[in-house]
Amino acid sequence: MTLRDIEEGQTAQIVRVRGSGPFRRRLMEMGFVPGETVFVQRYAPLRDPVEFVIKHYHVSLRREDAAFVDVVLPSAEGDGAAFTGRMGQRRRRRGWHTK
């Protein structure tokens, strides 16, 4: 599964970043590294680009570029793939708050 396939509001964990050269390096510099948790904040009205939250930063990527990032979704059984952190919390005007 790739980052392009994740629905709005879902959280996933990055497994691998494909591609080569400057493009791959740029993605990794933005925080798209294996093991990192990424949250799909929202899709643009025409579904491109997509806004992601990674390492508490908002990053927009084209869906075409998001297809180069392989991810896994957390399992419902809790087999160690559970995600922690604030990625799924709502963001209000003055910072992060719990629901």
C-alpha cells in the first residue's frame, strides 16, 4: 500500500521510500523516512495535492509523488504496530489540544 491510497483522517507508518536521486533525498529530508508515522490531514478539492502531518509539520505532496512512499496501516489486533503521538488529534487555532 502506498501513501497515495490512504484516506483522509487515517494514520500510517512509513515502510519504504522508493525513487532515486534528488527526488528521494528531498522526500527523506521532509521527514518521510522508514518507521515514521504520517497522518493524512486533508485532500484538496480535486484530490490533489494531499496535506500530510509528519513530525508535527504540515507537508503537501502531489498524489503522483505520494505513490513512491510505501506504508502500512495500524492493525486492529494490536500486534505492535500501534501508533502513538498527537497525529490524530484535532488542531485548533492556538496549537494542539486533545479532543
